[in-house]
Amino acid sequence: MGIKKINRKAYLNLVETVLFLDFIKGLSVTIRNMIKKPITTQYPKEKLTPPKRFRGAHGHFVWDGTEPDSLKAIEKFMSYEKGKSRCVACYMCQTACPMPSLFRIEAVQLPDGRKKVVRFDMNLLNCLFCGLCVDACPVGCLTMTDIFELANYSRRDEVLNMERLEIHGKDFTARRGEEPDRIWPDDKERERLWGKIEWS
């Protein structure tokens, strides 16, 4: 089998040289998109609302009467306060985490035999924001909120203690608790960013 020769022009003709036709062909995508409205947001002046399922800073849901049945079954074994974290110190989040060192969880046993969680710290500097800890939580305590602005001046501020986790959880529930669990808050927001989707 012989080598197939392909004839290619080694030079441009006079019209192509004068009118820069190759240059225009190369920029055809750029020229087409110059007349379209850009989808870039002017952050921080303009901020988008992330989807409810966005994986941002963590939060703790609290004891407020909306506990799942799995938590109601072990109520008598836990010492808890209304409006406080519903964590039961089962360490399932730490077990499921690819970086288990980011958790510091401590619980004590009270004289009446019940367990009380006294410490729950998360170091977000080690966090991958994968959500495995949230999936592993058997009592629906741990959640990921839509808080994405996590820059701080100190590494110490990147550690979320139980009080901050409770604040995140209460705030997230108050703002978006009734919202349906979907990727975009509404279709208008999605269409504004990505255009109308036409199903084939």
C-alpha cells in the first residue's frame, strides 16, 4: 500500500491575502458570540442564588419537632435541648469521610445513662465538600447549605463548631426549608442563565 499524497495549497491567493479570509474563518466562533448577551455575572456586585442542593458550608438541623423517625426512636437515650443540634455522636459522618481528621466529635455519658454531645468541630480546610458525611448521617442532622463565601483572614475561622453549625442549619431552614429540592430555584433563573431548553 502506497503513501497517499494530499494536495494542499502552500500559499494564499490574492483575494484571501487582502481580505484576511483565513483570519475571519478562525474568528467565526468569536464573531458569532459577540452579538449574544453574555452570561457572566459581575461578582461580587451581582450574586446568584445557588441551587438548594448546592454543597456549601455545613450546618446542623436542630430539635424542632421535624425529626425523622430514626431520631424519635432513640430520644430516650439522648440528652437534648429544643433548638439545639440533633447530633447523636454516632460518628457515621467521620467514618464515611475521606478525610476523617477534619471532625472532632466528643460526647459524654450523663449519670442517668443518657448521652450528650459536647463537641462537634469541622475543619473546612480539610473538607472536600463531597457530601458523604451528609449521606451517612442516620438522623438527618448534618446538611450542606448554600453558603459559598468561606474566605477568612485566619485558619482558626475555618473551623465550624457546633454553635456555628446550628446557626447555619437554622438560617438555611428558615430561608429555603419550604423550597422544593431541585437543581435551580425556578425555571426563570435557569432560562436567564442558560436559555430555553428545547427537548428533542
